[in-house]
Amino acid sequence: MRDPARALGPDGRPAVSRRAPIWDDVPDEKWNDWRWQLSHRVNDLDEIERILDLTDDEREGLSAPDKFRVDITPYFISLIDPHDPNDPIRRQVIPLGREQQAFTAMMEDSLAEDRHSPVPGLVHRYPDRVLMLVTTQCASYCRYCTRSRIVGDPTQNFNRKDHEAQLEYLRRTPQVRDVLISGGDGLTLAPKLFESILRGLREIPHIEIVRIGSRVPVFLPQRIDDELCAMLEKYHPLWINLHFNHPNEITPEVSRAVDKLTRAGLPVGNQSVLLAGVNDCVHIQRSLVHKLVENRIRPYYLYQCDLVEGSGHFRTPVGKGLEIIEGLRGHTSGYAVPTYVIDAPGGGGKIPVMPNYLISYSDHKVILRNYEGYITTYEEPPAYTQHDRVTCTYCQTHRSEPGQSGVLGLLEGERMWIEPKGFEDVHRRGNTEQHRLQDPSKWVPFGVGAIEGTAGAPLRVIESGANGAGSGDGSLADPVRLTPAFGPGEEPRPREGEPTASAHGELL
């Protein structure tokens, strides 16, 4: 049989992965107890150095006073090759000194989750679904964590009172039909507490599905036991998305854990993060998705690494993600190809990115290419009767998306344009003013570091809120400090007769 959940070891017993030598004398009964695994996590330099041959960069990372939390289950750290500093599992959980280095565009909350949080721990970014953060604790901690601003910090954990506030918001928000439980990791909660959350969600009539986002089956497959699965079965429809990044993470223990979840009726998906030095390779990704599908796990998303603190050395160019999708689409089963997405900085949500298979189109023909470069045409139908939204009961009874219909709203005729916030204020200039594209004040970036000058002359610097007198010759050595005549959020205007220059000195 090929079923990976039934794989046997050389001794004829269920196959197991390796253990680090320091735990060779631990009885199987303890090793396979998830509570023992959690209570024996390793987290300091001396302890980890007993297991791995550490590099200077790793020692620096483990010694950093303000590092993101380190906690690794004995099971997971045992999967690491102790002599390979580039081991892909090692890179995900062992901190490096370079984590402390800032990089361009780095943000604490790159997805602006806090801005979309109506109550603590609840993120309502999309019209019909919410993210419900039920804990800030995980079984182990990923070095590239999107929520490192709160995850692993016990002072920012969520309690029963927070859970009740989250449920109350959902009770009075009928447009929400889908709830994703995450954190932290909800499967690290006490079983009764986690069940109380599921029960509370199932008591809300308009909540159709509940999803669980978890890395527990990766870090701690022992947690997926019969008792947990029997509890989960009571609250269907339930879905679960896991987080595998490399084929080395899919062990016999993982296969058995996932088998329990699928037999309990949970569809299982996977979300990977594209990580430099871990899985930024077409062939690694192909091996990963093949192993996932073999274990009845559907590859769902491949994420571009977020712009969060500590993740700079994990980031790849977006072109690398496109290369990987190019190497999957058509080269393996479509069911095994994830959607490559960038979670938009600033809270824009997930944006799919893919190679361009549409070459051109007209009103009667579409020109396409496949993964081999084969180019073909598809003839459009000469006559097509548009769908009648007026008589369609689904169109008439769909859930409203107030203010969030986006491009679909344009296609369905709800509006003719989408106007960015503040657009009208910025471009309300009066009848006597010139066209906005010819107005030099359009190009002055709100007075901070703005530069004015005339062709061939040295440029003067405007500093917001500063006063002073210069020599009057406009030299850079003697800049004129001006107090701009505009308030916060207003656009500055150059003085009469003075063209505006860009920060590079070109006249606009």
C-alpha cells in the first residue's frame, strides 16, 4: 500500500522520524504525548547547542536581548540536520543575528490588521469573513511571523472575555458567513476552551463555515489525537489549513495526524510562505506539493513573504514566485498548484499574482499561451445573451458588500468609477486655476523635504514648521527656511512665479 499514513519502519512498526540523541532515553509514551512535547520545548542558546552545531550568526541571534520568541518542540528540532547550517527546517525556527537588521519598507503591522479590528483579536478586512485571533501562543515560532508584534507575548494574549466580545460582534454582524480561527495557534488552547469557541460560533445562525489555521500538525503532530478529532467532528462544516514550507516537514507522524483529520471529515489545505534559502526552488516546491497531495492536503496559497520586522533575509523577488508557478502550472496536476499571492501592505488583502497566459484579445477572439509556450486562439461566441440580473433570484438575494464591491461593482454597473479617498479634496482647485496636471503644486510632496528653485539655480529647501533667514541667494549652504502656508493633509502651493523642482532637481 502507498498510503503514507500506514507506512511501516524496518521493525514492522509504524514508521517514525529521528530523535535528537539527548532524548533517546525518553519513553515512547512520553515522546508521543503532546503535553510532554509542549512542556519540554527548547528555547535558549545552551540548550540548543546541545542539539545543533550552531554558527556565529545563530549564537548572535539566540543571544539578542529583544529577539522574537524562541520555542521549539523536541519533535520538530529533531528533524534538523545538526551539522547543516542551511537545513531548511533550521532556518525557519533558529534566529539569526541579521533578524535585527532593518530593511526598506519594514513594518510592524504590514497588513494593517489592527486598523481593521473592531474588537480585540477580530480582523474584519473582507465583506463576508473575519479572522478570529483566539491566542497569541504557538507550539513553536516561525522566524518570519506576520504577527510577531503580538505572537509569543503572554501579556498580549486573548482570554474568555475577549472571545465573548468577538462572538458578540459576530452575532450582530449578519454579513459574516465565514470565520477563520487563528492566532497564534488555536490548537494549543486547552481542549475545553477551544471547544467553547467552536460552540459559540456554531450557535450563530449566519455563520456558515468555520476554518482553522494551524501549524500544530507540523510542529506537534502528537496533538492530533482521537479525542481532539472526535470533538472537531461535532462542529461541521469545519475546514483546516496547515502550514508546510518544505517536504522535509512531512514525516510519518504528520501523515498519521493528517489522516486522522481527514477521517474526521475536515478538508485539509496548505499555505506556504516563499522563503529564501528554504523553498525558493521550483523542484523543492514541486516535491512539496506532490507530498501534500499524496497526504490528501490541497495546496492552497503560496505567500510572498510579508514586510515584517525580522523577515528581511527571508524575502525573495516577486519574480522568483512567478518562476515557481511557471514551473508548476502544466508541469504537474492542476490540483497541486497553489495560488501565488502578495498580502498587500497597508491592508489591501491578498492579491493573486501569476504568469501572463493571456497574450491578447479582441471582441471576437482571445490569444493564449500554455506552459510550453504553445500559442493558440479561442473564438468568442458571435451571439451571447447577457445574464439577466433582474430575474435571477441569486442576484437579488446576494449578501451586500457595503463599500467593498470593488471592481465587480464596476462590472455590474453599480458605479462608473472608484475614487481614492481624498481625491476630490486634492483636485478641487476652482475655476481660475490651471489644469491639475499642469499645476506644479501637484508634485510637491506635502512640504516635508520639498524643494523649490529655478532652472540653473541652486535649490532651496522647505522644512515644515521651520523659520529662518538666508542670504537671499538661494544657495544650499545658506538655505531659506520657510513656514509653509498649509495645514496637515493640505497640498502646499509654490509662490507666484516660482516653478517647482523635484527632489532630484528636474523642473516639472
